[in-house]
Amino acid sequence: MTWFGPIFKALLSPLGKALAAVLAVSAVAGGIYLYGHQRGAASVLQRLQSERITVLKDGKKIDEEALGADDTGLCALLGGCELPDGGDH
């Protein structure tokens, strides 16, 4: 129990109180940072999931259009079909 005395004396000194305050503020700031980081990561994941669903829906729509299209419709879906030499192939 003899080593407990100097520790309590150091903790109750002005320097010990200041150090405890700095550690408390650091712990609170770290907690706030981690909370914000987790919320940001969750937000990004949610956005990516919703964009993925949109891409899948758009892809299905495009597939349905492509399967039901004739030659002219396929050319329009591909951005237009032009013969490279402008000939009659």
C-alpha cells in the first residue's frame, strides 16, 4: 500500500487534474470521431446499395428492350450503326 500514496498524490495535484482533463476531452473527441466515421460508412454503403439496385433495374430494362428490338432498334440502342466504308454491305 506504500506505492498507492504517491499515485494518489500525483493524481490529485494540479498537473494530474490537467492530465485527467486532457485525457477525458481526448476520449470524448475520439468517441465523436468514431461515431461520425461509422455513420459516414453506413451512409456510403446505403447509397451504393441503392445505386446497385438502380443499375440492376436499368440493366433489366435495357435487356428487355434489346431482346424485343429489331435490327433498327438494336442499332439505335447501340448508338447508331454506320458502315465503316459507307458501302452497301
